Amino acid sequence: MSRVVIIGIDGLDPFLIDKWRDVLPNFSSMYSDLPQSVLESTFPPDSICAWTSIFTGENPAEHGLLESIDYLSAKKIKNDESRSSYIKGKTFWDIAGKQGKKVCVINPFLAYPAWEVNGVMISGPVFEGGALSAFPEGFVEQYHFPQLGGIVDFPDKKKLPEFITRTQSITEELAETGLKVYQDYDYDLFFITFLTLDRIKHFLWRFTDEDDIYYPGENPFQDSIKQFYVLFDKIVGRYKSSLRDDTTLLVISDHGHGRRCQKCLNLNELLRLKGYLSTSGRGATGALKKIIEKTKVLTIAFMSTFGFQDWIYKIAKFIPNRKALKKSTYLIDKASSPVTLSNVCGTNPFGGMDISAGSAAEYEKLREQIIDELMGLNSTLGANAVKWAVRREQLYRGLHEKRLPDVLFELDGEYGVGMDLFTPLSSRNYTHKKISGGHKKEGILLIYKNSEGIIKAKRPESVMGVKDYVLNLIAAY
Ligand SMILES: [Zn+2]
């Protein structure tokens, strides 16, 4: 039916396209209205999980890759080839290649190192530094590719101007080089991914949003995010005007991105108060740990309030077992706690609980109780803080279902999961000053077709439908 060009933009948000459409002529030409453009992300709407679903068509219970990136941790996530070896061979470009289509894939998230495809594949390391990888080897030597892959930046406030400039030039270089590759060869499927917009939004959101609690007033970064949307609009325009005949252009994101939660719902504390979670250490040790926890909560609140947020992370580097301190796990006696917060939880609205019980009946009873406790918070707090809470199989079924938490929930967008103990149930999110942009579950899919043919394939509603959609588009070409 059609050749396909896909521009993947991590974190491209349909609500912002809608808001700024007057200055985004190319996005606008592919956009009709909000409901028509939303592509639902996975639960949780994290890059690893959602891109894997885009590539393979599998839901999170089927692929089981639920790891999220902690932007507050200066420690880089290790390159783990098990993730990419799971994806290898299963992606839409692998399948298209096996059907004889010529493919070119540039900078696919996680898919590193590059593997053999029917065409070209170029990727960068997932998180840590590392060399660019290409199939066929040596293909990249004729081009000038910038740094690729999921670079995790961690800029201090004073380094933001440099961060913006560098991120912009990486984006422009990748767009330029990608277009050159596209024009030099004739591919049936061309797929290029940009990971830069998401990072800009994580760090710069509060400077651009007057409604943000930490909006500093007029500032030099005021329009930084909008300027990146304008930049991406120009990039999409350049690709659009270079399309060959009979080509469908897709612009796609793995999730949306907007203001990160400004409050925390302290669910460890809820579990403790309700008797599901036991704290460790009795007597003097227990008392000392309680003091450490309270000191931690107060110190972070103080430093953040008085503008020392960059120092929290500098100092934290010297604390051994800082993750345990951050998540308050040093205080929790896991063996005697039937319900604990899942690793899926972060300071965002999407989370889960792990449950351990002696029998299947007890397990089900506990799950029901926890769902009731979570939903009951809405009357306690007098706000709709918890949108929904369900048993995991109500959301997704699949081979790796058990990697999902036993109970899943979504909070209101103003709340993230708080891990602190001995603290009020609801508190301010003090990490918001450092990371003020957060993922939203509404991603985007924009479609443009430059031929007379009719697209018979049905537009997908969620990221899981992208693979089949793309394969349908190119099947008859
Ligand atoms: Zn992402």
C-alpha cells in the first residue's frame, strides 16, 4: 500500500501541539483535534515499557520490561543486553525485513547494539556512554552522526543554558544526517527516533509554566520548550517535503509529557498506619531510624525551599545506600510486611503494590482490601487523589504478568507516590524543583499520506497497535 517514514519523538505531547498549533504549521497539517491524535501509552507510561510495546506490539505483561529511568539518580542505568536481546528479531522492522522490505532504522530506543536487518540499523548505547553501533558495520563512516542513545543528563541550574544548546545541536545534527541517509537510498520503511525533547521537558518545565508552584517568574528559559516544539515542527516539515511518492509519514511518541506532580501521596505511610507495613528495628535502633527518616524529610524540604535543590543530589552521592534512604526501605521490615510499594513506583501517578500472603485466598482478600484502602483515600483526603486501583490481570494479561505489581493504580496527575514514613499522608513534592516535567499517558500519532491510495489499516488507539498498523501499511507495497 505504501512506503512508510516514521519520526519517533520521545515525549511529544498532544496537548502542547494543540496549544501551540498556530506556530507549528507542519504538525498542524497532520493534526485535526485532540481525541483524533492521542495514542495511548502503556501503564506505566515509561520509555522502556512503551517503546518496547511500539516495536513489538506486545503489552507490558507480555514483554515484562517495566524498568523506569530515575532522573534523580546521578547513577547511570547499566546497559543490559537482555533488554535488547528480548526485542531483537521481534520488531516491526525485523518483520518487514523478513517480508523482503528494505528498512532503515536510526536511533531506536533500547535496541543496542544494532543487529542484522534487511537494510541499515544504527543505534546508540542505552544509558551509559559507549560507541555508536551499526549494521552493516562501517555504514556510519560516510555520515556525521551525533551522539545517539538514551543519554541521561543531570544538569544543575547553572548548566541549563549549555544543556539546551547541546541538546539542540544533537537534535539538528541527527535530523540532518538522518535526512541525508533517507535521500541517499530508497527504503520501504524508514524509522528515526529523537530522544532529546523528553529530557528538555524533564528539566525545564517549571521555567515555562506560570501555573507551576516553582515557576521562578520571567526568566531566560521561558520559551525553551516551545522553541523545541518549533524546532521539531521544522524537522518534520523537512522530512515531509522530501517524501518519495506513495509514502505515509507517521509522527509518533511513546508517551506525553507535561507538568510533573507537585504533591506526594505518602503510600508507605498509609500502609504503616493501616498495619500492612512493619518498620524495622526495635528499641533504640528503631527510634534512631525514625529520627533519621524525619531528619531526611525535613532536610530535603528545607534545602528545596531555600534553593539548594542542586546540593541535595551532590551531597546524596556520598551517602552509602542512598537508594534505601530515598525510598525509605532501610526502615521497612519486608519479611513481616504483607503489602509493600512496588519498584514500579516513582514520584509520578502510576504505581503498584506487591502483596505476599500464605494462601491464594488470603492473597485475594488482601488485594481487595488494598484496592478499598486506596479508593478510600479519596474520602479521607477530600480529593480525588486516586483515579483507580485494580488487580493487575484486569489491566494486562501475558506471559510475564507476574512482573507487574499485584495491585496497580493511577493517582490524579497532581500526585506522585511518596515513599517517606512518619509524615503526613499528603505532602509537597520537593523533588519537583529539580525534575518538573513528567510523563503523561497520552502520547501522539500523526499521519500524513502523499499518495492517492486509501489507507485501509485502522488507526491504532494505543502504542500496542503501532506494529500491526505499520506492517499493514507497507504489506502491499
Ligand atoms: Zn519516553
